[in-house]
Amino acid sequence: MSLKKRYLKSKPVCKVTFRVPREVAKGAGAISIVGEFNDWQPGVTPMKSLKSGEFTATVDLAAGREYQFRYLIDGDTWENDGNADKYVRTCFGDSDNSVVIV
């Protein structure tokens, strides 16, 4: 998994490209990014399936903030990003969320 950040010079926005590799996707039909930037709503930020078996999506995030997120695979499996900037315990206390800092 990876996060690629590109800051815009014209406004305080960072374009973050999220990528889930084929090895993690394991033939998934659909993967979504679910997090603070979309009110934790599954399906709001679907990732595009590539011919390589990877999934990718680019999200515009306001700079100067941290955002918690996770990947939702086929609507029932949650995955963290192995290259997240950091991890924080969920409010449920049973797992961690990935964090991207922009």
C-alpha cells in the first residue's frame, strides 16, 4: 500500500493518491477508502480497479490536518495502509486506524 502526496501551489490542498497493491486486494471486486474526510461512509470514495490488480484513488484533502482512514475490501474486510504516516487506536479500542498527515 502507499500514499503519494502532491501539494497544490494555488490553494491549501493536498492531492493524496491511495494505492492498494494486488497482493492485498487478492482479487477483490471493490475497495473503498473510508475515513474522516468522507464521514466514514462506505462507498463514498470507491477506488478504481487497474488491470494490474491494484486499486487506486486520489482524494483532495485540506492541508495542515491529519485524517484517519481505512480501506474497506468487498464491503466486509477492513485493512490499514502499511505506509500510513501513523496509526491511532479506534474509539472502539479493538484495532488501529491509519492516519495520513497533509
